[in-house]
Amino acid sequence: ERSVTQSAHIVCPGCMAVNRIPRGRLGDGPKCGKCHAPLFTAHPIELTSASFQKTISRNDLPVLVDFWAPWCGPCKMMAPAFEAAAQQLEPRVRLAKLNTENEQAIAGQFGIQSIPTLALFKNGREIARQPGAMGAGDIVRWTEAHL
């Protein structure tokens, strides 16, 4: 008898379909049942107003969002570290980036005052926030400390 807690709902970053994946198989390179794209690529996904709410609320995994903007120097400096953190944290945590220049309404909704800001969401709720650029190791440690 299998319980529901043994599988996780994962939102496909490509087509936004919600997939049910056995938790023990998350590291096996699962693909979307609808579009067949990989559910995890060890790279942060780009969020938009169309995908933000579904990504943070329908994933059974925690979602770490980097609120950034293209004109922000510290954001650009942190981008490779965030990329490296994705390789270490997936598939336990989904890493995502939100361009606050393009998605000002979402940045406003969450009261993002400075960028870069990392926000960790679990079950659709923000559980931790950290403003300022960090290195990959610090991103991983900070995220794990809040889970």
C-alpha cells in the first residue's frame, strides 16, 4: 500500500503541467508526462507572472526564488553562484529566478526592497528571506538551514 506522501507534485518548468513523481525517483531524471521535458535540469528556472504562483504553490518541493534585475551588478555577480547552488540542491529544492524589472507587480506583492533577495517558499508560503548577494556554499547552507 503506497501513501500519497511517497510521491511529490512537481510543476514542469516547460509546460506548467503538474506531475506526480515518487519521491524515491526524483533524482532519476524524471520527465514531464505531458511535454516530456526534463523536470530538473540543475539550472534555475525563469519565473513570470504566468508561472510564479503555480510554481510556488503546486510544487511539493520548497522553491528558492532569486529576485533580481538585469541592471543590478550584485545580481549579475551572484548568478553563477545561484546556478551552482541549483546543481547541489536539486531535486530536493526547485531554484527559480524572477526578473523584478519585468515582473514589478510580483516584486511589489512580496515587498522586495533590495535586490538580489532570496526568498524560500514551502507549500505556497514564504518561510525565509535573505537580501544581498551570496556565494554558492552560503546559498546552499542558508537554504538547508531553513528546511
